[in-house]
Amino acid sequence: MAEKKEEGIVDTIKTIVWALLIAGVFRTLFFQPFWIPTGSMKDTLLIGDFLFVNKMAYGYSKYSCPFSVCPISGRVFASEPERGDVVVFRHPTLGTDYVKRLIGLPGDKIQVKEGILYINDVAAPQTPDGIFEEIKAPQGRFATQPLCANRPVGNGGTCLKSRAIETLPNGVKHSVLNVGTGRLDNTNVFTVPEGNFFFMGDNRDNSTDSRVSQNAGGVGMVPFEYLLGRADRIVFSAAGKRLFYFWTWRSDRFFKGIE
């Protein structure tokens, strides 16, 4: 009886080990879960959106493995990302995973003037698309307060931002939000180095991105090897601080494609 019990324990341990190995391989090669913690990509991505990152999209680097342990130099099975992709990448100095929209390719000149994005001296046109509304209240597990164009707004009030559809040079259209005139609405010209990319958040006045250098607390230019994958679809979404708060689930965002 004792031997059978020991065999049962060993079999259970083997099952757990194999399950962890399979999950690790799946996470490394195919899809990595990612939970949206901040509002920098509103209204494309909301705080509490849950998605799987397509790690096959751009190939693999050492950062594709958990704890960056892949024995890879450079990038293998590489495929170039496209302008307008929503990308999850590893911050080059902080080691934190970020999600932003890819705006600048190697060799591009990027500038923002009066809130309008310029790529190689050509404006990316914006078409007004109404108003984005949300409740002024702490959001997500970090209890982040949204920025409002109609501030001051008390808790429980309606927080407003103007929305526009921006068209990139390759025809990709996506939503951008504007709170007001801010310090990043006018920038110097950034030239994207070879092998690097320039990222911006869709919530332009509330995004830490490539408009600010890494030394100044921003993202700066991101080398290709730090790209983890492309965000294609929202799988699940919850507006509350905890997943099991079912009354906060946003069923209209389940399995929604990311544009």
C-alpha cells in the first residue's frame, strides 16, 4: 500500500513537471499572456484588458524566454514589424514589459507639432471622431485616475477626451485621444537608428513612450531584440481590481480584434 502511495505521489510530481514544461514552451514560442495595467493605449486598449501576445510575429530573441534566458544572439526567424502594429516589448533599461503602437521604422524622422504626428516631414492626418467618455474613478489594480479634458472632475463624474482617427503613411487607421495641450505636443525631430523602433501610446497626453529618452524616464528608441510580439486580439476584459469581480466584466470586449 505504501509503495502504491509513493508511486502515486511520483506520478503526480511528473505530471506537474511536464505541465510546467509544456506551458513554458507554449509561452516561449507561441503566445504570452499580458494584462493591460495603465491607460496609455486608450481607447484601443483599456485598463483591465487581457490579451495574448503573438510571439511568432517577429521571431525570437533572448527576451522571448521567461527571465530572458533564451541562449539566442540577436534574433532568429525574424520578421520585420509593420508601422501601426500594437507591440509588447521589454523596456531596454527597466526590464518592464510595455505595450505601445509602432510609429517609427529605422531611418524615419519623427516629430510632433501642435499635437500632430509628422513622419518624414509629412503629417499623419487626424479626422475628428467624437468624444471618449469614462467615469472618473480609480481604475485597475493600481487605482489609476484618468486624465480629463473637462477637468476638474470629481470622482463619479464623466471624464471626457476628444478622439480622432489618425492615418499612418501605410494606410493603418487607429484611434488617438487628446486631453489638451501638453509638453509632448511639440517635440524635436527624432531620427530612428538602424535596428531600432519608435513607439507612442494612443492616449497621447498620458503615455510614457519614445518621445522621452530612457535617461529622462521614458522609453526612447527600442532595439529590435527587445520586441516580444504583436498584440492582435483582446481575449478578456474586466474593469475591476480583481478578475473574479464578475460584475465588472466588459463582455463587449471579449475576443475583440486590436486595430
